[in-house]
Amino acid sequence: MAHFIDRRLNGKNKSAVNRQRFIRRYKQQIKKAVSDAISKRSVTDISSGESVTIPSKDITEPFFHQGKGGKRQIVHPGNDQFSPGDRIKRPQGGAGSGSGQGDASADGEGSDDFVFSISKDEYLDLLFEDLELPNLRKNQLDKLVQYKNVRAGYRSDGVPSNIDIVRSLRGSLARRVAMTADKKVRLRELEQQLAALESDPVPDQQQLISLQNDITALKQRIAAVPFIDSFDLRFRNFQKRPEPTSKAVMFCLMDVSGSMDQATKDMAKRFYILLYMFLSRSYKNVEVVYIRHHTQAKEVDEQEFFYSQETGGTIVSSAIKLMYDIVRQRYDPAQWNIYAAQASDGDNWTDDSAPCADLLASKLLPLLRYYAYIEITPRAHQSLWHEYEKLLPQFDNFAIQHIQDVSDIYPVFRQLFKKQAA
């Protein structure tokens, strides 16, 4: 019984080529659907990809068909119902399409919007397409990995300078032992027979000559085995191992004071989760430092950053001072690309807003590649926003954006990290 195993790379009943062609052709519609979908679900729920809906009018294609209505005097091939001269009822014109909210009709046909499922990888590719970390130092993070030659065992071919003599001789010895072992055993047997025959007072001369000839031939065969052969040669093998040439770090500063209600905190977390997914998918060797603050700032791990319930008053400068201390202790700006994203509702102790701007201008911004401030509030801007606005003309590596509701998160994210023109 024959068994057939399907080893094709494409899944059953799928065509990866046609799928990718479809995504390329309707990319703008799919990207718009993905952008709309992200505000309607948790950005952490990406394991199953996304089902996007494309209006049917956007995927219609021209095709040849008979005109609706009119007079046609023709008998089509394969006709088995009519003869020349027969009179048939004229078809009614019009074939409706679309899924509008008009009244029902007994005539015409309609079509629903096209629903298309994309995988997790396709979803993230579309989500973060055309985005990058701004002001990236050339030949660093976009070409973050350089390669170094490291030892990786042995190979049977190579240049003479890489020959490993000890390994080659070891292989030669193993080959010679394997090829001559049975011959040497046979040689010892023949030599024992010859010795016994020679000890005989009246040896059989014909048998004696035969044994001597066999021994001579066997010794020649053993001697014919070369001491070293090209098969024995072993060369040191080297492979290229990727090594980071430079490093990048992203500081995430989140306000968790009492003025940040649960809905505002959820929007801040959505933004940071989106940022984390972008960094982990688009770049390698990027560290993330999490800082939560109210009246006091604290460096925390990822779990505590997103799920801790600690709260308090609001002193934003505490987070900026802590970030500056961490940069001085652990991240040399000459070796690191340093980025920061700060999220707050803008409600700060009035006397603290000006010092925040001074700290950024005098200490942090000269060291950073980019600093993004996101204010999450439906209300009017407060003192912190106005102090930060004064820094915009002075620093091109500083940006501020306003988020009012969940639907603003992804557009603001794209605006902050859109790819810059070359």
C-alpha cells in the first residue's frame, strides 16, 4: 500500500502566493481595517491575528458580460430550449449590489462586505509598517548586528593555513588501522605457519615458497596504504557569529498618581504595550527600563509596571530625575541610543512643571536620541503641557502628542514613530 506524505510548505487548501498577492493588492484597505480594529480590542490579544472587513465595492473587478436588457437576435451554442423565431420574455435590467440600509427589494442581487483573516505575523507587519525609532544613529540600530569569526568545529576542506595537524594525523591513524587490521591479523597467521614449517626437519619446499610469497604480497599491500590521505585532512572551521555593534534602551515613564483614573491608566498601558510590541518585533538588542511615579518614582519590572495598584500624589520631576540617574550609571550616551516615552494626564503639582522642563532641557534631551510625551486627557492642557511646548523650538528630538480616547492611541503612536524621509 502506497503512502503519500504532503511536505509542501504551504498549508492544506491554501495558496501562500495568492494570499500574499491579495494582501499587496488591497494593502491600503487592509491597513485601514487593522487601524480601526486595534481600538476595539486589547492590543495584547494578538495570538489569533485579526479578521478584517473590506467593503465589497473595493474588491470588485471589471468583467465581460452580456448587456442587461435590449434586443439580441442570436442563438447561443449549446442552446436546447429555443429555435429561431421563438419569442422570449425580455429580462429585467439592473442587478443591485451592496449592503446598504435601503428598503428590501424583490429584484436584483446583493453582496456582503468581504471578511479576510490575517495571521499574527501579518497583523503585526501591517501594524508597524513604515515605523522606526527617530533620529537613529547611522550604521547602528538599523544595522545593529556585526559578525565575528568564531571556531565552529572542523571541516574536510579549506585553505592550508587552517589545517589542524593533530586532528589530521588522528584521522590518518584511524584510517590506517581500519584498512590494515585484517591484513595484519592474516600476516601474523602466515608468519606463524611459516615459523612452524621452517622448524620442521624436512619442510615442504613448495608450501614454504607459497607462504613466503603470500607474506611478501601481504606486506606490500599493507605498505601500500598511504600514511596520510586527502580524506584524513581536517581544517579548522570558522563561522560568522552576530555581535551587537551598539545598543539601544527605551525608558517608559508612566504617571500612576491619583488623578489618573482607571480608564486613563488603561490607555497609557495600551500605548506602552504597543510600544513594547513594536520594539521587540522591529529591533534586536533593545533594552526597556520601566519607571512608575506619583510623588516618588521607582524603577520596576514589566509585571509591576503594568499591573501594580500603587498610587499617590503627582510630582513628575521625580521620574525625570530617576531616569537621569539611571542613564548616568548604566547607559553611556556614547555607546547607547537612548529613547524615552512619558505618559501622563498632565495633572502635576504646579511648582513642579517648570523644573521638569528645565531638567529635560539642561540634562536629559542633550543625551537622548528622542523623547516623546503623551498627554492622556479629555480636558484642556495644564501647566506641564505648556512648559513642554516651550521646548519644541529648541529640540528636534522632542515631541508631544495628545490622546483623548482609545481611538487616538494608534494614530498618535504612528505619528510619533513614523519613518523619516531620507
